[in-house]
Amino acid sequence: MKIVFVDDSSIVLDTLKSLILEMIESKMIECKFINDSVSVKKMIEDEKLEYDLMFVDINMPHVDGYDLASTAKQILKYKFKPIIAITSEYTDESKELGRKSGIDGWFIKSINQDSLQSSIVDTIKQLYKN
């Protein structure tokens, strides 16, 4: 399974990587960690981003997570690929914006190893069930 993590904070990306290092080393998953949402949007538009699951930070400069999700969900190649928001915002307004933009799930910061690994494993199970 190919997973892409998009967050403007290198510290957050390093933390995420450390939490799932076992899964990466065991070859259960392949991951890309990208801190430039503008380049991710361009890769999506050009259909050059390869992923089965994408985690996106909601609050990023220039291109936010809602914009990335909305862009991806408008392209057939990505339309049915799950996108999980990584955020500390979980208000009714943010949930509604997420729903409208194509966010499939929410991963609330603070992140811990068990919850991140469980989220990935649950998504893998859902993908292979369908």
C-alpha cells in the first residue's frame, strides 16, 4: 500500500514517520512524506501522484488540505482513494468543509503510534474488502 503524508511541518512529518517506521521497514506500506502542498496539488492535477491513501494537514499555507482533497476527488484516478485529514480542528464547520471537499476521515492531533497504525490498518482492510 502506498501512503502519502502531506504536512507543511517537517517536525510533524518526522514524527509521523517515526510512529510507523516498523510498518515501513516490514514493507507493509510504502510512504512518501511531503511538506510542499503546492507541489502535491500540481502532481495531483498532472495525475503523477501515486497513492492508495493520503493523509493531509488541513492548515497549510498556499494550498490547504481541503483544496488538495477537492482537487483529488475531481479526478477519476483519485476519486475513490481515501483522504484522511490530520488536524487539531474538529469543529462542525471544519467537518462540513471536509465533507464538501472529499475528506473521508479525520485523524485528530495529538498523534500516537497505536492510533496511527490502527488507522492505516483499518483503511487497508477497507480497501481490500471492496
